[in-house]
Amino acid sequence: MKILITNVCLGGRTGSEVHTKDLALALQHRGHQCAIFVRVLKEDLDVASLRAAGVIVTNNLRNLNWVPDVIHGHHLLQTVQACLAFPRTPAIQVCHDATNRRDRAGSSPCIQKWAAVDAFCQERYIRETGLKPDDIPIIFNAVDLDLFSERTQPPPSHPRNAALFFSSRDTPQITETISAVCSRLGIRLDIIGPGTSGFVNNPADILSQYDLVFGKARCAIEAMASGAHVILCSPRGVGPRITPENFEQLRQRNFGQSLLTLPLNEVELDKRINELDSANTGILTKLIRSQNNTIALAILVEKIHQNLIKMNTDRHRLTLWQYYFLVRLKMDKYFKAKAVPKGEVR
């Protein structure tokens, strides 16, 4: 199949950017021809690796010299742009964020199918589309097992070192609390999230060196796959202890923000650290590597795409243009309203 994937940007470490790269490479390796269309393109090592594998990466759809069989859309505006360029190609829209306006569900006949990266995002699309859960598949975040090696032995139950691995500019809000707990317990802490002095562009190279990782969502999945203990947390709060018994339930929610319901304080973090167990973590590593790997992701998406190309795609170009400008107008108003006035700090 010829597959066009859209995303708002590429060249960073946000969840949707890494997912886009991993999905394109996995599909390309399975014999499909992939292209990625983004609004903001930053040339980096990930983009270079995509091009080296034969994936077209562009911020201009005119650079695509073939017609896709499927549009795999992340973010509404870029998905609608792709539908405008290829009005006869069916499109699936995948929600990566349960609250961000960019991920608002598009309407039919522009979009033929909807999906989500976890149950939290799925719940959003159920509300916005009126569809049933079975009609909105979950396309999980995955790790490339060739990149993320598993440590030879599970970490000790009392960790010696830890990493705060949180892909957000909000990292400083939780640094003080986590640093205090780690210092008191004799755990060396590194801060390796984007926007920090310790940021690493390729976490696959170092995650297996850490006994414990604080993070959520994709960061937690990558750490778990590397063999580390994981404590789910963010400025929003702290999540439950991950066990083999609740693994599938938490996996369905992407180990993400909807699980972070406890207050972020030293008491809760102490409790989570005291619960760490080497045998438990060893089992979790095996589970996540067997279920959330890029080969399984590609096979799942292939099946969805094979059904998608059978759907009737009946779009009128003028109606699409009107819809595109309506979506763009709403996006512009939304992000202008969120903009920080000059001189103000939030």
C-alpha cells in the first residue's frame, strides 16, 4: 500500500512525532510505501533515518509524486489538507490527545474512520462522533525493539539511580519534589526530558542504564521496555503501581495522564518507591516488549488500512475547501486565545 501519514510537526520528541516515525518505519519495513506530511519540519537524525529508509518526509504535498491508497491522519488540520490534495483517498484520523484542539474529530465525508492511541482519547472520539467503542480502534504507542535493548537483569528493588523522563516544558514543576525524595533515599537522579540540560535525543541509548524512571505515556513505555522500574507521574499527579494484574488496564490508557489521579507529593512518591520489586518489573518488561512493539503496531494498522480502502470515499472538493477554512479559522481563534501576552509569564 501507499500510505500518507500526517502530523503537525516532525523533528522532536513529542509523543505523536515519535509515533509517526516508528509507524512509518515499521510499515516501510513491511513493504509498504510511506510518506509523512507535516506543517513544521525540523531536520534531525530521526528525519534523516526516515529518508534513509525510503520514507518521503515533506511539508509540501506537491512533493509527493504518487497518490496514496490511505491517509493516516494525526491532527485535524493536516489531515484535512491531505484529503484536499487527494479527495478520492480514504482517511482515518487518530487522536493522540484527549484535550488538545488539534485532535478534535473531523467530520464525514472528509474522514471515513476514527481511532485513538488509548482509551482516554477513544472516549473523546466517542463523545465527538457518537460512535461506539468497537468502531474506534486503539492504535497503541510502540517501541522499536531493535533500538530499545532490554537490560540483562531486572533492577534491584531499591534503585541506585533514576531518571526524570518527561516530555514537557512542565518538567521544572515536578523536579523539586522528585529530587528531594531521591536525595533523601540515596538515589542519584538525572533529568533527561526535552527542554532540560540533560536532554538526550536518543533515549534508547541510555534508558537501560537506569534502575528507576519517573514518567508517563510513551516515556513510561520506553522505560519499561528497557527494563527499568517505572513510576507514573507528571505535574498532574501520580499514577497507580503497575503490576502484571493491572497491566492491560493501564496499557489501554497508555500509562498516561488519565491515570494520574493521586497528588504529587513526597508521601505518594515514597509509597511508590517502597513498592518497587525486581521480579514484578521483570514481568512487566516482558509484557510490554511482547505487546507494544513496532511489528505488532504495523500489523494492527495494516488490518485497519485494508478495511479502510474498501470504504466508499465521496468528497466534493468545494465542500472540502469550505470545511478546511472553517477548521483553520477555529484553530487560529483557539490558539490566539491561548497565546501568552507579551511580558506575561505563565
